[in-house]
Amino acid sequence: MKPVEPLDLSKLKVYPLTERRSLTRADDILIPPDATPKPLPDELAEQVRGAVQNIRAARDRGASVMLIYGAHLLRNGTALILDRLMEQGWITHLATNGAGTIHDWEYAWFGASTESVEMNVASGTFGTWHETATNIHLALMAGALDGLGYGRSLGRFIAEDGATVPTADVLIKSITAEPTHPLTAARADLLHALREARVTSGWVAVEHRWRHASILASAWKRGVPVTVHPGIGYDIIANHPIFSGSVIGRAAELDFKLFGGSVEGLDGGVVLSVGSAIMGPQVFEKSLSCVNNMRLQAQRSVVRDHSIYVVDLQDGGGWDWTQGEPPKTNAAYYLRFCKSFSRMGAPMHYLQCDNAAFVHHLAHALQHS
């Protein structure tokens, strides 16, 4: 049998974003926060009112209100609404996946995002966009030197229109002088990128003319923690010679720990999982277990008195999730976004609802009720 050889990604041909047919534009999708939300069915409206009451109570007691979201929440135009929620202090933590950050950066810099997966995979061009992978990696490498994870690194990069990159000489001196320093690996990754001419040193200016369309930039501006929980090879930034699993993994490690810091403050708080079918429940259950582990060692009670709202377009399997999870013989058992959250020691409310409509109604009610 012929040995399998790994792909040499340095041979990838990448293209400028101007050559891509982008399917959505920031100027077309953004929802004005002061617009009147579209009506919801009575049952959904009642569930939103319950979420509003729990969020108000959580903020009164200083508890976490965590919004975990998938990329479609951004693509459906809610960036300005979320900025308003952060500005008013209703949301204390945001978390998303890698796709959420890719669309976020592309809207902020290019004013457009999304592509035809089917057509571009067939032509070998899916995800092979030079500016997207280069600038996200640059933001993560620069942010790592300041102890920032994925979300805050990229949020700062967008908000500040670029980043400062040390010279190769400065990095070599730092690595040589302190080889066991916690930042040595991060410095080495950046040094490699410099030597391969993937990035340049000094102030690297990248103007983001649509930064108002960026949830990450708003979070950085408002001082709200934002974390990113990607998979290695899940996202189009892998389709580029600059791709570095160590850069992405390091940033994601920092963000998982930061996510746990907000879970630690969740007693009496609220979790909103909006359009995150896999990442949200998977990351939350591990983080909650870590927090409970440390609390029990310290003879403290586990996280309690929180509430969970899961929002998705799927029908929930026809199961009443307030009664706990279904048996394995029921197809609803395999809806991860419901089942996992139903196990997290709190009431889990499932809302079959458009994610932008949910967030818009939530923000409107919090502001006007």
C-alpha cells in the first residue's frame, strides 16, 4: 500500500476577496435596533417575556448573562442590536464558533461575506481567500503576545484597524533570553510567519470600514468578554498557506478558560444559546463540569439557580423538554442542542424561533419594559 502523505498547504493558490462572488452584504442585512420587531406567536412572545424577567433578575444580582451564538445570528443582521444589549449591560459574555468570526471579519473589512459552498468546492476555491485567513491569523498572533484569546484578539484588531508586530530580531532575542517563558511558543509562531513572509513587522494597518457590522469589535469596545470555540480544520482559514493549528489552538485554549470564568458567575444567571447546535452545548457542558469540579474541591455548591434558553428553527423533536430528556428510542434524544442543555442542572426552555427575531424582541423588551 502506498503511504499516505499529508497535503503541503504551501502549494495552495489563494485569491483576493474581490474575486469572490459574495452572497450577503453588511449594508443589506443590518437590522436597526430601534425598528419595531416583527410579531411573534403568543406562545413564543410569552417565552421571550420569561427570558426578559430572568435576565433582569440576573443583572440585579450581578450574575452572568451569556449569549452563545452561531454564525447565522450575525449573518441575519443582529450586530447593531447586540451592540445595544452590550452597551446597556444586559449581556456579560458572548461566545461563537470559528464561522462566526470569519463572517464577522469579512463584513467589517470587505462589507460582504458568504459564498456558494457547492460551486466553490468543485472549483477548488472554497475558502481560499487571501485576506480572510491572513488577517485573522495576524490578529491572533499579535493578540497572543498580550495574553488575548481568539475573540478579544480579533475584536481588538477590527476595532483598532490593525496590529503591531515585533521584528524578527526582537522575537529571537526574547525567545533566546527566556526560552521557558509562557509566550515562547506564541513568539515562535509569529517568527515563523515573519520568516515565511506571511506577515510583516511594525504597525500593520488594516482599515475596517464596516466595523459597525462586527459583533467582536463591539464586544471589545464595550469591554464585554467574547470567546471563540473553533475546530481545527472546520473553518476556511485552514485553506491557506498561513494556516496554523497551534495559533488557533492557543487562542481557543485561552478562550475556553475565559468562558469558564463567566460560567463561574452563573449562579442565578442566564444562558442564551441561539443557533448553536453543536459548539454551544458541547463547550458549555465541559466548562460547567470544570467549574463544579473546582467548587466541590473548595466545599462550595455547584452552579445553581440559572436558566437556559435554547433557540433554533428545528421543531425540538415534538418532545416536552420541561419534562427532561426523552428515551433513546425517541428521535428527539438525538437533538444535541436540546438534550445537552437539558442536562445542565437548570430549566431548559426551547424556543422554535428565527434567531434574529428572538434577539430583536429580547432587546426591545429589555429596553422598553
